[in-house]
Amino acid sequence: MSSLHGFTRDSVVALSAALAEPDWLLAKRLEAFTAFEQTPYPDTRSDEDWRRCDLRRIDFDALADIATPNGATASAVTAADDAVGTATFVDGTLVGSRLNAELAAQGVVLTSLHQALPSHGELIRTHFMTHCVQPGEGKFTLLHAAFFNQGLFCYVPRGVQVDGALLAQVELGGGSLLHHSLIIVDDGARLSLVEEYRSAADVTGLSVPITEIIAGRDAQVVYAGVQEWGPKVYEVGVKRVLAGPGAQVSLCTGNLGGKLSKEFIGAALAGSGSSVDLLGISFPAAGQHLDQTTVQDHRVANCHSNLRFLGAVGDKGRSVFRGVISVHPEAQQTDAYQKNENLLLGDKARADSMPVLEILADDVKCSHGASLSHLDNEIVFYLMSRGLPRGEAQRMMVAGFFEPVIEQVPVESVRARLQHAVAQRIDNLAASHGGLL
Amino acid sequence: MARPVNAETDQHDELRALRGDYAEKYGFHDDRVNVFETKRGLTEDIVREISAIKDEPAWMLEKRLEGLRHFLATPMPNWGGDLTGINFDEITYYVKASAQAETAWEDVPDDIKRTFDRLGVPEAERSALLGGVGAQYDSEVVYHSLKAQWEEQGVLFLSPEEAVQNHPDLVQEHFGKIIPYADNKFAALNTAVWSGGSFIYVPPGVHVDIPLQAYFRINTANAGQFERTLIIADEGSFVHYVEGCTAPIYSKDSLHSAVVEIVVKRGARVRYSTIQNWSNNVYNLVTKRAVAYADATMEWVDANLGSKLTMKYPAVVMLEPGAHGEVLSIAFAGAGQHQDAGSKMVHAAPNTTSRIISKSISKDGGRSTYRGLCKVYPGCTGVKANVVCDALLLDDKARSDTYPYMEVEEKQVDIGHEASVSRVGEEQLFYLMSRGLDEDAAIGMIVNGFIEPIVKELPMEYAVEMNRLIELQMEGSVG
Amino acid sequence: MADMATLVIDDLHVSIGDKPILKGLSLTMKQGERHVLMGANGSGKSTLAYALMGHPSYDVTSGSVTLDGEDLLALEPNERAKLGLFLAFQNPKEIPGVSVSNFLRQAAQSVRGEKISLRDFSRSMSANMKQLDMKPEFARRYLNDGFSGGERKRCEMLQLLTLAPRIAILDETDSGLDIQMRQLVADVVLAQHERTGFLVVTHYEDVVQQMQPDYVHIMTDGRIQMTGGIELAERLTAEKSWDWVAEEA
């Protein structure tokens, strides 16, 4: 893999040149870089968003090898045959893609940002890090805006219905990967898309991804992002949907891998009548720190949002959930719900849950709930009374705990992989406890 | 509060006749000449002066000076409410209105007596429902009385100054142990300049079955009140302590920063009820914490109606198995008010349980915040904790925030948190109005129903007072 | 039948925490028999049911329970199920995320100790569901999640039909059910009675009449005080009180 070393101005210029970018994009990178240099890393003691996340564990300098296009090909990533289109990225380069010809004929695009620039330059310029996620939000959005790799571009034109799901696979071979996904679903269009992030077990790396989903008027979007980094990958990422009037969006995240992962997951309800479901599962095991901050940002009236995040925590795992429902003064008739459920399974497991409500309008219905519990022995008994051995009963309960979210993932093969990943974690945990949880 | 009389609320004349308005009933100010007050601003000399006036032993002065050093070295908290309006150099840290604490009501100076008469003290004592009464005026306790039957059983209900002089061992054993001076900036400040408050000791097995009462009042403009309360409930005992607080309305802000430490020993139960009705130019920054030993129960009943800004999170640290902590709280935030209140439950032993029920009401641009922590340490199996927060918004300028923190390091636990925010339901309102209630009365009824689960936990005449205060807050809430 | 299973409960004492509930209960029942157990609230009927199934909160302080000579009390609940014991719960728990069919297939495989093909399982499950007048989509729902009272009891009966136990305890399975549903429970008992011995805990005389039991036991204060036929249930209905049991026992 060829790469540029260091988060420097020279790297910005070289990366932009290697990707043959237009001037406006280089200018955007440089502007972000200047601000990046002037912005300190978040203070993990005083900044509430970062208070429970120890960034000192990340050696940013050592990981600052930024991949450039090098003609790599897809490795072990298996193309799902139940998807109507796939795009595969290895170390920040699109190495292969296919799309159902009928969809392509209707103007659907599934490719890399850079390959789409000649044909969809204006669209990208309008939406890329302008109003969904903005570079200036923080140190890591600036880092991303300065050093983003060749990311995903997916566009569904006005009124086009994509039956079946598209799949994007992102693989990291080492160093820093700043994968960007720009997903635009135009007015009245419909899309299901799954993104998978993976790396081999021995890979050391840093991932700073941003996914922007722009849902137009009455658009319908189902998005699932599944993160299964190897155990030596650090991640700070953002996934956000900007929902237009009447849009219906479901954003589902599976946060399973990585040594330390901090994800900001958000819904901006910017169009009246929009509705967003945020769903998430996480399962930190030995030595993993999985930290998720969610925002349901109700900016206008008559919107609905519903969040459900499920987390199980294994031995020495650490899970942090901080979720905010924010209702702006104009956002009357807001209906917002938030639920964080945690299942504590391992010894020395730690789960922090902070469901936050910030309500500045009065005519609202908002509620949230959080729970931290262990496997209910009454249910274990019930299942055992039907003949299941204790370990099997426990496994069935943990799998069942995640099922309500997993079943929302739109691609059968990805659902199966998620179920498998959960089952594997349960088995690993049980194995270290003599077969029982 | 102290809103101008509103011509549109004639229907409340009867109500007003019952209780008057805040400005009349609580907002008055006595033009008395104080016996003594320290210079404004806080220096080591002032701390030494306070200690000298109280004729304190050296160990207490040393604690004060430690507190002062920490206070000066600690920055203002950068979370919670807006504290920029506090100017520590403008505050008078010690004001003495009466030469000594009296035990007979007749001996209290007339002007102070008049004040407390208007507040209903010692009416409360006369009603015979209360076991003892302490009243504090600015910095010093002016009146203390305990029914003889409790005295005979060895119950102590004193000012902390008396306790320092007469029971130094008990004070030294517990003072600053539950809330060390370094806990936070305001606990440090209190440690440096504390004056007045209550000291209660209940011997093993003694049940004080009628409440002990304290009333606090700030009378001097720009004064700080820094009372210090220490309650020790020995094994198997029970005590219910009730405090009420008021202050007149001055153009300049006042600061109230109390520290309350409670020890609940094996099998004992303490209930601590507060009706906080400071005028809305008081910063109310209070640290309250109890430690509960095996099978002990600590209950905080906390109503925050007044003040400009309240930051108060009564805590229970459950140190041994079977301990139980409970917080029932009501907050009412009207115009210009921010109630930032909540609770901390620290589960430091297995099989401990806790419950928090919080109800908040915001109107007229008032802001209410629930901020809570539920912490479970490793190895504390069998912990059960439950939090329910409900917020009611009465108009479109109000604001409500909920910040619950749950930190759990043990798997054999059950922790639940639920919260909801809603406005007064139109269906409910319509139903009540269709039965002939006007809108004010209907909203009042809904609000009363909303807080009923907590009000019913208060002693009877406090519950009545509480409902009156809520009605006062609610006045003219429509239109 | 030659291999009739026999459940023998001998002088069973059971406590919850420090509180003794069962105080020397003895009962013998065989596969193919129908026993009805009646008794006042708090007499220990549910305690017996849970203790037989091995609920961890119920401490057996003395006595023995054997099924065909095998010591049940030494076994985990799933091992008791494997031996052919079944308990229909009064208030079965909700288990969101676990579908009825997935759960039942796994349970059936555990009890029988063999793999069951999805096809075979689906076929027998559809037949059982039809017998219970259940709609096919019921199989895909999460176990007891959002079930009505009637659906829960139907689901317990479906489990009974699927697992085909040798001894089944029905812990007030009829409570809260309308007449039609009570009849359905009775029908299951009658249909299964040759391969299963039933211990039916109930308060209803009409249920007793429908089931035509071989024995009726009356329980008070942790013991079986009286055993007879259907006339005992009739007498209970007539007396409207438990007092005579203590007097005559």
C-alpha cells in the first residue's frame, strides 16, 4: 500500500493530487486543515461528549499513514449475492462495484465520490460536508474533511424506487482510513443500503469515517452500518441523517469491533412531518471500549423520532451510551422516544448510560428509558423447564435480546452475519466461564 | 414569585385572603440593626474572626482554614446553572442578629419574633405535631427547643456551635467526614464560614416519631447563609427532620450554601424533608449527603420552589448490605428561575436498593433540570435501583432537561430509568373544564395530581403549605 | 401399558427463604391418571408446582420426589423436562426476540435428544396449532411478548403438545380464561390422558367436571388433607368454604 505519512499540509496537497481533485475540493480540504491545526484534541475531562472516552490511548502520530490509490483489489470480502448492487473499498480505494442494470438506467449511482465528481460534481459540492455534517463541528470532523479518502457516493434520483438493498464494504489494511459516505435519496425516492466495515484481526489502524445521509421530501431510506473492526483498530466516527419534509428514515448501527470506538450517531429532523428511527446494537467484549453518542435533533414541528439501542457487555468490556433528545423551541408537536437497554454479562463489565432530554418547546411528547440488568433467572428457569440446558437457555436469551434490532437490517446475508457475530461473542464469553454466562 | 396582583385572577381573592402574597407573607424585611456582621468579601481574617466569635477550639479553626484554602484554589463549576452572577467579594459572610440562642420563645428579640410569627414559627411547634423547632436568622440560630420527652431519652437537637462546645467527640468523629471540604467549591466555602444549622443525635433504638423542624431565613441584603447540619441516627433509631427556607426580596442577590451530613447507622431510618422557598434572588447551592449502613434507610424529600438558581443533588452512599436510599423530589421553576436538582445514589455494597422519583414543573420561561447519578461499584451484586422522572411544561417558554447518569460495574444488578416530558394534556383539561372548572382551576388540579405522590409523604401541615406555595406559583399561569 | 411412569412425592417440605410452605406433602401419581389439586389461596399449590420443576427460589428442606425411581430433586430443571416432567406456568414470562417456533424446536430437540428437521418440526407444529385453534403467524411471534392472557395459556398448551411429557402439572392454567378457553384446556387434557399423567391445579368445579379426574386432592396448610373423587369438588362448591376440610381431615 502506498501512503502519505503524517497529518500535515503536504499530505493534504499530495492526497488531493493523487485523487485528481478539482480546486474547490482542495480548497475545502485546506480550509479544514488550517482549522484542524488550530483546534486542540477534545479535553476528555471537561468535555461532556468525551468525558468517558480516553483518547490518550490513541497514538495519532503513529497511525497517521494515509492510504492513496494503489490498484489494490478486493481481498477476502465476499460479495453478497442478495444485494442489487455492491461497492467494495480497500484502504480508501474503490476496487470493485456492480449495480443492477435497470437501476443504473434509472439514474441510480453507486460508486466512489471521486469517480462521481465529473458527472455529479454540483450535487456533491452542494451536499458534501455542508449541511448534514459540517467540518467545523470538532477536531475529528476537521481531520476527516482535510484527509478523507475516496469514499462512497450513492445517489437515487427523484421518485426512483430501489427494490432490494445495496451493499458497500469497506476494508482497512492498516494506517488511517477516513472513509466518507455521501448518500443522497432525492424527493420521493426509496433506498435500502448497508455498509460494512471490517479489518483482519492483526491490523492496527485508525478509522475516522463519516456517513452523511440526505433524505429528500417524502424519501424512504433504510440504512444499516455494521462495524466489525479487528481488535487493534481505533475509531472516531459520525453517522447522521438529514431528514427532509415527510421523509422516513431508519438508521441502524451494529457496533461490535475495535479496541476503542466512539461513534456519534444522529438524526436531524429538519423537514416537517419527517420520521426517523435510530437503532443500534453493541457488544463490547474483553478490553473493548464502545462508546456511542446519539442525538435526536428536532429542529421543526411535527416530527417523530424513535431510538432503541441495545448493548450487552462481556468480561472487562466497557460500554458508554449518551443519548440526547433535543427539541428546539419551534419544534412543537414533537414526538420523541429513546430507549437504551443494557445486558451485563461479564465480570468486570462496565456500562454507563446517560439518556438526556433537552426540551425547549412545550407541546411535545418525549420520553426515555434506560435499563441495566442481567439475565433474568426466572426466564432461565422457564426455558430450562422446557428442556434447554442452562447455557443454551442463556445463549437463546442474549440472541433474543438483540433480535428486535437485527431483524430491521435490510439484507438477509448481513442479518445472518450480525447474528453470527453476536453468537460468536456469546460463545467466547461462555467459553471463558465454563460454558455459562 | 412576588408577581404583581393580576386583575384577571379575581377568582383567587379567596385564596389570597388565606395566605396573602409572597411579598406580604415572606418577602418583608426587618429594619433591625444587626448585633454584628463581618466585612464583605472573604479573607483568612474573616474566617478567624468567625471562629473567634464562636470561641471555637483550634481543631475547628483548622478545618475552616483548610476549607478556605480549597475554596480559593478551586475554580467555579462549569456545569449546571449560570453562576456568573455570584460575586464572592460582595457577600457578607457572617451576620449576627441576636446575642444568643434562646430556648424560650418569649426571650427572642421582638423584631425577630415578629418575623418568625409571620412565617408561622413557632406556630408549628404550638400545633404539637412537631418534636422540636430550630430557627435561624441570617447566620445564627436564634431559637431552639426540643420537647422534654425526647431530651429525657438522650436525643440531642442543638445548634452545631453548641455541639462543638458540649459534644466535641461526636462532632469531630463525623464533621466533614461524609462531605469533605474538598468535595466541591461550595462545600469548601461552607466549611470555611459555616454558622448555625442543626446538630441532631438520636441514641440507639429511639424513635422520634414527630418531626424535628428547622426554619431558615436570610434577612440581610447580600448576605450569605452557610448553615451546617449534622445528623447522627444511631443503630435502630428513627428521626424525621423538616426544614423550611425563606428570604426577603432584595435587589441584590444572596447566597445560600449549606452542607448537610447524615449518618444512618445499622437498621436506623432518617427522613429529611426540605421545602425550599427562597425568594428568587437567592443562589441556593447546597451539598447534602448521607451514608447508610446495614439495613438502614435514608429518605430525602426535597421540594424546590424558590431561589434564582438551585443546584442540589441529595446523595445516599450505601455502605453495607441491606441499605436503602430514596429521593422524592419536586421542582417548580417559574420566571427567571432555574431548578437544577436531582440525586446521587452510590451503591457501594451488595443487596442495596434505591429509588428516585422526581417531578418537575416549568412555566413562564423557568427551567427545570433533573441531574442524577446511579453508581454501582464492582462486586455489589443484587443491587436494585429505579429512577422515574416526569416533567410537566405549562407554556411554550418553559424548558426541561433530564441528565441521568448510570455507571454500573457489576452484572448482577437491575437498574431502570424512565423519564417523560409532557405538557398539560388537552384531553385532561377539556374533561375537567367540561365539568365546570375554569382553566386555571383545571390546570391547578392537574398540577396537584402530578405532584401528589410526593406531597403525601410530607407531614400534614407541610403538605398544606406545599400546596399553597404551588398555588402561589401557579397564579395567573393562564393567559 | 407396561412402562407406566410413576411420580412419587414423599413427605415433601419446601421453604421460600425462611418461611416453610409445604409441610410434609405426599402424593403418588402415574402416567395416564388425572389428578386434580384444589385448595385455598396460599395453601402451597403453586409452591408444589415450582418445587417439582426445580425453581431455584424454592428450597426443599426434606422429603423426596422420584420419577420412576430417579431422584428428581438432584436434577436441573432441563434434566427434569428431559425425564418427562412438564409445568404449565400460571404467568409465563415474556421473552422478546425469541420466536415461538425457534424456541419450541430447540426445546423439543433438547428433550428428545435428537435433531429434528425443520420440515418435520413445522409439520407437527402446524398440526398442534390447528388442534389449539391457533393462527400460523403465531409461530413467528416472540415468546409471550405482548400475548393476551388467553394466548399465553394457549402457548403453554402448545408447548405441552409439542414436548409430550409423561407427567404434566397445570398450575391454574384455567385462571382468567373464559368458558370456551377452559373447555379447550380440558380437551387437551382428555386428548393426552393416555400418554400423560396430569396434576391439574384449579379453583373451578366445571373444570373438574370436564376433566373427569381419577382423584381429587384438597390441600390446606402445606399438606394434602383429603383425597377422594369428584364429589369432593362438588362439596367444595356447595360449602363455599374450606372450614369443613380442617374439621373432617
